[in-house]
Amino acid sequence: MRLQRAFSIFTVAASMIAGSAGPAIAAATSATPTPATSHPTAPPPTRGCDPIAGTECLLPFPNDWYTTSAHTPTGLRLALTDEMTPKNAAGKAIDPAAWNISDGFSPGSMLLAQVPGLDLAKTGAAPVTDVGRSLKRDAPIVIVDTRTGERWPYWAELDANATDPARQALIVRPAKNFLEGHHYAVALRDLKDSSGARIAAPATFTRLAGAKLGRRDPLAARQDALRGTLKDLGRAGVGGKGLYLAWDFTVASEQGIAGQVLDMRDDALRGLHGRSPKFTVTSITDFTPEQDANIAREVKGEFLVPNYLDLPGGPPGSKLNRDAHGDPARFGDDVHAQFQCEIPRAAFSKPARPSLYGHGLLGSMSEVRASNVRAMAGEHDFTFCATAWIGMASEDIANVTGVFRDYSRFDTVVDRLQQSLVNFVFLGRTMITKDGLASDKAFQDGKGRSLIDSRADLVYDGNSQGAIAGGAAVAVSPDVRFGVLGVAGMNYSTLLNRSVDFAPFQGVMDANYPDKLDQQLCFALQQILWDRAETNGYAQHLGDDPLPGSPRHRILTHVAFGDHQVANVTAEVEARTMGARIHQPAIAQGRNPDVFPYWGIKALPHGPYAGSAMVVWDSGTPAPPVTNTPPAGEQYGVDPHEDPRADATARAQKARFLKDGVVVDVCGGRPCTAPHAE
């Protein structure tokens, strides 16, 4: 099912929940803020807010000012209050309870600040088209890993959706995810307005960076914290001259991000004692060659997974059930997860390799019957089995829409997604254990021989959302070593503004969180929770540093150049974070507007490569916008989102990788191209 079809359903749900939609996204991107050179001293902010830069609570963000000491791997825990968080149109602040269990910020955190009058071009800040500029000695924005002294690459942009110049966010996005548990210092310096004049630093920051304040001064504690940050920056060669603002933040630990899912996974697997999860086949459909040239049999059923959500069966709107220590605990019943498997004709001659399949945005397991998946199964002898990404499946549409009315409920999305990761682990176990699917007549030929090759390794293949969440599924699986992430990307806080699929959400959000600066803060907060269930929180472990209980991984990502739904730039961040290499030449000369296309991603060596890789497939679609806006409009051509998976050559590359963990050049030493899918 195409994502656009899924979103036609979603749009109806959005209008039902939110009433009339807010301002159109196109209108929101058209305004150009008026420059200014300075701003007056601001009144004191809300109690608990960081006074360093003005009255906007939470800015700059992420920020260790909003943490407290705790017995965690980082030694910190978030300490947000509802006085600090954005409020919706009804005046309700975001309840920070779900956030405050985190021991740091997202490894993919976008850095947010507010600098009235800022002109990034005059300032010389690194744009998305020239990431390498961010590491220049005189770069006006500096991010330093204080543990290693390493400068961190990024790109900077002003929120192109802002309609009020006074409420426009400066957004700085890491070009490679920050390291788990590491501490970073940030400096903004020599910032300029459109005339080239230097912008004056906030008055409070100037005072904090100056002479030592008396102990009774209400800003004394903030000055003490800032002095540590300034020392860290000084050791990295960043002095105080021209400094506009400086702050620090700590990235969440491996345990802080993945610990909940790993605890659930391990607890659930212990209960199996090496056996298959319980399952029931509910329907068997055999196809003639005339009905389906690739698939001989479709099998549907359900399998049981321990329920870690707080409602019977874990329906939409449920959250993790927690014990007295705040850890996930079994609710006492099981989730009756559904599965659908497609068995190729080739399996009746040679048992098929088992593969999990991950469906797209707000879709369903029935996507496993999409023509490209059936073709992959038939051409290369894979049996694909799918289950729903509960939390972001078709059944969750109303709940997901409601979250954009009240962000306090965002954990209901992420917690169900965490349960879905355990569901995928269990579905995988049914495919590879002797007493699993292979023992059922539905998965045997007429002579009682299994149609699934139990000697072959379990693999994963997913597209779009199935790639965004699929990386997390691969990372937590104890059984999957090789995974293909089709039209890949990660980090929803970057993806949302850049996707045409976000338009229905945008209307709901505009009606309930109309302020564009608040919206960016919402995205930044969102990502902290989303990391627990999407690739952004797991990318560092999709290689030679696996999570406990998981094997080392190799990942192949396919990228559709100019994708309208999953922004290419997020796939590049993913590749850098995983340490993947890229097929070169990646794209025809002149097609990519970057100064150094695919900066920081090493080229694949000649010959088969036993490692992770990124391959760009070009269908002729124009390059996407360089702003945080979607490629909406005729000037961006036909959406290539479906094209790589629909191409037989791309499928052949995927198949070889899933079978042997080897990337082969199927494009003859040239850029890879794929025709537009019908």
C-alpha cells in the first residue's frame, strides 16, 4: 500500500479530531523574517528555566541545565517541569513524566536557539549543502565532544516555516549522531545580521561570562555551570572573543535509550525456554500460477507475546506497564499479534530463506503482499512474514493524530512501538525454531517437507517506516545479522518538516500548537522518546558494537534520490553513524547540489564488500529543498519513493546482501538508476 493512500485515510481522521486544519504548510514557509541587530534585556524567565539567553524556557536546547544528579549510567536524569514545556491552544503544558526517566538527550538532538536578526549566510555557518564547513577552525558554530576534544560536524538552518521573525528558531543538526553517554559543549560566536554587523550577545549571558558574581546573586549557580562549559571550549581552542552564547548537554546512555526494550525482550525470551512462541494459523490461501506468478501460498495467523503495556491486549492509547521502580513489567496477559506470510513457488523446489518484513507509515502487515515484495520473494526464494508496527499502524491513526493535540500523550505512540519490537523478535523466533511455523502443515509441502529453510539465517527487509523503525528491530533482534532498509532514513525530528506525508499532522499541530518556535521544541522533545523505538536511537549499534544479546550487523540502505517522503539527508546521517560506505559514483554529476556530495561517507571498494553500505537510486526526480520544508509542488517532479524496491536490479542487490552479507555493484560502475514505478 502506498503511503499516500495511507495518508488519505489519516487526513480524514485528522479532520475529525482537530476540526478545521491550521494554516497551509505552503503559506507557512513563505514568510521571510525581518533582520535585527540586537535585542533588549529580557525580564526574568519562569522559575527553573535557563536564564542564559532570554525568556523562552528550554532554550537553548538540549541543555544540561534541565538535568539533575541521579544513579544512572550518565549520572544524570532529565528534570523538566510542566512550567517549562510548551502549552497547547487549550493552555495545557506537556507533562514531562515520560521524559524525566531519560538519563540524557537524544543522540540525534537538533540544537535549538533563538537569535533575532541572524543571517546564516553572512555569518558563514555551514548549510546542509556544505557540512564540511562546520569543522573549519573559524566556524561560527562549534560543537565539541568534551571527552575526546573532537569537533562535531553539523549543518545549521533557520526554521523556514516560521511566520514571525521574533519566533524563528536557529536549528543546528548533527551530520553524524552524537555518541551515547558523551558530553558536548556548544558555542555560537561572531553571529551577523543581514548587513554583516555583529549581533550583540544576550545581556544575561554577557554578565554570566564576565566577572564572578556574589554567592547571593540568583545567577551565581548558572555562572558556575557556564564556567565549566567555557573551560571545555577553551581547551578546544574556542575563546571568549565574539562569543554570543555557550551551553552544554549530555547524550543519553545505551541503557537509557535501549534498556527498556532489552529488558522486555530478555524477559519474554526467557519464558520461551528455547521454544517457539505459541501461534495459531487462521487461514491458508493457495494461488494458481495464473493468480500469482510469484507466490504459491499465503498464510495468516496470530502469535502470543507477553504484554508489557498497561491495558489488556495493549490497544492503541496504552502505555508501558511499569513496576514500583519504573521498569517495564508484564501486565499479566498476552498480546495477540497477527502475522501474514507469503511463500514463494520456488520454496516447493528449495526451502525459502526466512525474512521478516516491515511495512510503511501507518500501514498494516498486508503490505507484505505488495507487488515488489512478492516479486522479491519469487525471484530470490524468500518467505516474507510481517506483523504490524503497533503504535504506528493503521489501527493507531486516531491516537497518533490525537498526540498532535496534546504532546503529553506521545508516550502512547512510542511505548506501543517498543512492544512491537518485542513482537518482531517473537515473530522471527516462530520462523526459525523447529517447533515454529515449519512444524505446521501450512508451511509444508504435500510430502511434509518444510517450505522454510531452518538452516538459513533470519534476515530483515523493510521500507519507509519499515526502515525508520526497522533499524531498531534489527538492533534488538538476537537472530538477525543482515538487514535491508529501503528508502531509509531516521530521526523524526528532522524528517517531519521535510516530508510531504506530514501535511495532515501539520494541520492538527498548527491548530493546537500554532507557535512555530513551540513546534520545534515539540519536535526536539519528541525525539528523546522516539529514540526508544526508531533507528535514530540504535544506529550506533548497527555494526561492530551490537547491543547486549544481539549479533554484529551489516546493513544495506537503499535511498531514492529526491524522495518526497523520507528526506535523503537523514539517510546520510544514518550512514555516517553506522559507518556505512557508499556506492560511487553515487549519482550523475550536477544532480546533487552539495559542495561535496555525501561528505564524510567513504566509497565502497571495488569488488564485493562484506559490510554496511548505502546505495542511491536515481529516477530523475529533482533535488529536494535545502530548507526544512517538504518537496511539495510540480517543481519537485514525481515522487521516487517506490522506485528502488520496484526495480529488479535493486532487488537482486538486496537478495545477494541478505543471503551472504555482501554488497555487489549491480550498476556497472555507474550511478544506479531506477525507472519510476507505475
